[in-house]
Amino acid sequence: MKRIKIRQIVGILLLGFLISLGFIKPIQDYLSVPTDITVFQGESLTIDQNHSNATVQTSDKNESILSLGSVENNPHSFSIEANEDGDAEVTMQVSNIPVKKVNVRVLPEFKIIPGGQNIGVRLNTVGVLVVGHHLIDTSNGDVSPGEKAGIQVGDMITAINGKSIQKLSDVGPFVKRSGESGQSLDLTIKRNEETLHKKLTPVKDASDASYRIGLYIRDSAAGVGTMTFYHPDSGKYGALGHVISDMDTKKPIVVNDGQIIESTVTSIEKGKNGRPGEKLARFNNGEKILGSIYKNTQYGIFGKLKNPIRNGIMDKAMPIKLSHEVKEGHAEILTVVKGEEVKKYEVEIVSSVPQKFPATKGLVVKITDPELLNATGGIVQGMSGSPIIQDGKIIGAVTHVFVNDPTSGYGVHIEWMLQEAGINIYQENRNGDKVAS
């Protein structure tokens, strides 16, 4: 018992001694700093914001980290060691005692042009998508050959009798020949990640003597959204910030190809608690195609633009923030509420998750701009993809609205949209320098 009391007393005295020397607070500050940090060339990175505000200053050239900032009367110190790749290892110290090491990775300067434009989206599927079954009135009663063959809603018919199917019009001739000959069709089905083969025999509709398969099928989808960014070096773009799913099956559309088209916002259905609002828009006369679509993923749609496009208010390329750099507080979004005019609106970053690996919903965003709240009630469908700007840098895109609070919703970090677009900010060029492509 006495030994325990003695240890407690010694511990209390030691703790008091450390506090008097100023150890505890800086140690707590240092331990809260991530062990791995990424920063772009030419930027200042605050390593220990809460305690000493010391910063690492990187070069705006392809060189190593230059220097470590200092603070007057700071009893605590840092040491820095740069390697030949331009990265560095920062050691945090308290009274010359090492407390923590932080690896700082320096990336080349990287810039993209923010979007905000309203766009029309047209997707063509890989094969034809099964969106429902229907019964056919035959001399032997009502029947659905497709359902009887085990074909499910959400299945993608990619081939018939070994021949590729690209669009709805490709299916009719096979059905007609099969019905007249009495031979079954061999359907190649894509179901999630599995490829299946199904035998299906068309039946004659008593009402018009046509042969039918008892399936509702679709080969395209259309909608509206918002452009997020354009990468001038590669011509690649990203938009929407979330996947496009079929309205009936609720499954992601597997894209064969597609286009983004000029679009004009005609009106707004304001969001209310329990019911999301919506941008109502039309494709412009002549349907001017802005670019191609080659990818539809949980992070948005991606492709290449035919020509650079401008939003009229922020047309210069600007840097990005990686997920760990985003902070809570003031930010802005670019979006269209009426016609084709892109405007800037105030928002607040409620929370941001410093993600090390790709993931959606890394941001929570709240609309605070009175003008936007009056026009839309908050985040509405069609606003998805609106770029989020903080401190003159692109940090992500608006993606989803909270059903019970239309003023708020989720956003995705720009880092993951760039990765999905095939723009790799971590690649190395032939000189060994890391560059974007």
C-alpha cells in the first residue's frame, strides 16, 4: 500500500514538473499530427498549428523542401531532413527530446479549372438493360418467356446467338427469326460480375401476331447534372460526383459510350423536409455536344471535352486541396440556378474526413447563402457535381442532399474524382519527377 502511494506521489510530482517545463501541451499537439502528410510544391504546410505554428515551406521548383519556419520564444524545436526525391522527414522535439516523426511527401504543382456549368447527360448502355417483365396474351394463356427463362430485372443482354447487341433495334430481328423458326434464342447475360447464358423461346402475341419475349428493355438514359472540373493538360473532365443509376432497377448503368450536352435550367422545384428538390432543365436547341462519357462510377461521370469550356467567373486553373488539407468552415460552390449563368454561393464545411483511400461522402456541406436558399431551399437534384472552393482551391463536389434537411448534404473529395478520371497526380515522368497526367 505504501509503495502504491509513493508511486502516485512521485507520478504527480513528475507530471507537475513536466507541466512546469511546458512538455505536456506540445506533446499532445504533436501526437495529434498525422504521421504522413502530402503537400504540393510552392505551398506552406503548418505542421503544428495548435502550439507553435511552425511551417514547412516547399520550393516552387522541382527541389527539396527549403526551410522550416520558426516562432519567437518557442522552447520547442523541429529538425528536418530532405531526400533526393524532394520529400522530407520532420522530427518534432520538446527540449531537444524527439517526440514524433512526420513524413512529408511533396508533389508537383497541380491545377485544374473549376466547372459549375449545367450539363445534359446521355448514356448508352453496354448491351440492353432489362427493366421489367410483362405478360403476353397467347392462345395458351398469358406468359412471359423472359421471366420463365430466369432473366432478372437489372440483367444486361450483351449478345444473342453469339452476336453482339448494342441497342434496342438489334434485338427485334433475332426475335422475329426465332419465332418463325421455332428455335430458342441463346442470350448472353451480364449479371453484376457474372456472365450467364439463358435459353429463351419467343411467343406469338394474339393481338397482333407479333413474336415477343416478355421483357421491358432499355439501351440509354438521360438526365442533367453539374460539371465539376476540367483538366486543361489532358482534356479530361469530371462531373456529378456520384454514379448514375437506372431509374427502374436502381442499379448503376454500365456505360458503352455517351455524351454531355449544353443544357439550360428552366425552373427549380424547391426542396422541403422529406422531399428533395430538383433542377428542371432542357437540352439546348441543336444539342451541342460538349464531350464524351467513358466512365460512370460512384465518384461521377468522366470523359473528354471536345473544346475547353468556361464558367465566366472562375476560368483560371487553380490548385486543389487533398482530403487532409480541407478544414471546417467557410467555402463556396459554383452552380447554375437559372438559365446558363454560373454563380458563386456561400456554404459551410460542417465536417471533412481526411481519407487515405478513395471513399464517397468525405464532406458534409451546409448551404448558407440566402440567395441560394431562397431559390432552391438548399441542395437539389441536378446540383450534384457543383465544385466546392475553399481558400482559392478546389476541394470537392456536392453529391447528395439530406432528405430531412435539404440545406445540407454530402460531398466527395476532389482527390478521388481526379483518380477516377485517370488523372494521376502521383505519376513519375522520365526525369523521375512526379507529374500529373
